Amino acid sequence: MTPTARQIPDRLTTPAQRLFKSWEALLLAVAIGIFVLNSFASPYFLNVWNLSDATFNFTEKAMIAFAMALLIISGEIDLSVASIIALASTAMGAAAQFGAGTTELVLIGMGVGMLCGAFNAVLVTIMGLPSIVVTIGTMSLFRGISFIVLGDGAFRGYPESFAFFGQGYIWWVFSFEIFLFAIFAVIYAVVLHKTNFGRAVFAIGNNATGALFSGIRVQRVKFILFLLTGLMAGVAAVCLTSRLGSTRPSIALGWELEVITMVVLGGVNILGGSGSIPGVVIAAFVMGLVTFGLGLLNVPGIVMSIFLGLLLIGVIALPRLWAQLAARRA
């Protein structure tokens, strides 16, 4: 009988070997490949200002994806994030019509986002309802309120200084949004991978009952995660409204699919328990490069939507198929 090959435990491999075999390394290789292909596909791709503008394709969504990653790792999900953006933007637009200044508008946008996150959190953590059902309902509720307030109209007339959040540049070609994206990436990476709170999130995602008997306040952690997700949707609403300069009820329509695709593509297990912020960061760049490259080639938006749908199905199905093939070989 031929002996089976022994698997080398992770503790006996070097950090460099583990990094080379990681999902993040594969994603980085994909990102580099897409960058090279785009540079050959369009002569306008390598323009430094075009590349700077390309970051707007993913920074706002990625900021939500950081909080969404923690939420999915804990075993929950929030499908209402795009509708939270719509409601927060509507609230800011209404306040602007009454003469609210830039500071007030930012606080309103973030505050409405947190309130929506708290509403989801109460329904899930206190009332015990499934998060996927709750957030499907609030997805319709929040955007429905925006349609009731605005109808077919739009809010405009934001202060000139408000435009900085979505259109301003900190230094040379680096926008305020890309700096905000980088800051949040560092913060969420530290929180998830270097703190007790992050370890609690992983523990809950792997076994919520076991985490509860280990002394972790499971419902409190999940409540905080829903609050953070709502807050990040509020921040995204500030940046997006500032960049567009107007508010319509259809703002950010369909973003929930792109945010979740970004998270899952980054290596976060859709069933919870595993994932990393560096993976989400690289996935954000991959999706940004893909959408920007397709845009330069004048690919219709509906084709991009089809691609994102297939990408989401693929990144969920492929690991499971790979595991089944590995099990059969073993």
C-alpha cells in the first residue's frame, strides 16, 4: 500500500512560503495581469490622471467592504448598504436646502448611516431575526423613503466646500478618497488582525455558541459590526454625494452586489469564520482595474453587471469545487 504524502503543518513552513501560497498572492498576480492587459488594450490607460480617476471606481465601495468583511466573517450580512447611502444622501440633500453647512452635512450623512445600522442591529441581535431577511427588508425600506421624499426630482445646491470630499486632491494625483481608503484599510486591518475584538469576530464566525461559552458577548460584537457597516455606508454617502454634486433616489443602485463581490473575491468566506483585510484591499483594486479597463473599451454597463454576477458566483463556487476535487484525489 502506497503511503500518502504528509502535509506540512503551517507552523513548520516559513511566513514567505505561506504568503506565496495564499489567496492574496494569487489576487495580486491577477491584479498585475489585468494592469498589463489594460495597458495594451487602451492607449489612455497608463495616463497618470486616468489612473487617478480610476480609483473613484472602487474607493467608496471598498470603504463599505472593510466593515462588510468583518460582518460576514462573524456570520452575518447586510444587503441594505446601498439603500443606506440613498437615505443618507437624501437627508444631506434635504438639510442642504435649508442652508446646512459642510460640517453639518457630513455629520448628518454619517449619523443617518449609523442610525440605519443600529436599526438593522436591533432587529438581528435583539429580536433574533435572520440578517439576510432583515436587510432585504430594510433595503426596500430605506430606498423607498428616498423615493417618497424625492420622487423623480433631485437635491442640488450643496456648499462649494462640500465638493472636496468627493472631488478634492490631497497631493498631486492622490485624491482625498484614496487617502481615506488607505486610512480605513489600515484601521480595519489592525482591528481585525491585531486586537481582541478581531479575534472575537473570527471566533463568532467559526462557532457562535462556543464563543458565547468562552465569555465573548456575541450579540454586542454583532451590534457593533452592524453599526460600523452603517457608519461606513454613511461615509460612502458623503463621498459619493460630494462627487456627484446632487442626490437622486437611485443613487448607488446595485452597489450591494459589488460590495459583497469585493469582499468574497478578497477571500472572505461567505459562510463566515475566515478572511483578511489585505485580501479585500487587493480585490478592490482588481475590480477597479477591471471596470475601468472595460469602460475605456466602451463596454456597456449591462455587460459589466453580468461580469460581476458571474464573478460572484465563480469566487463562491470555485473553492468548493477545488475542495471536492482535492478530497477525491486524497
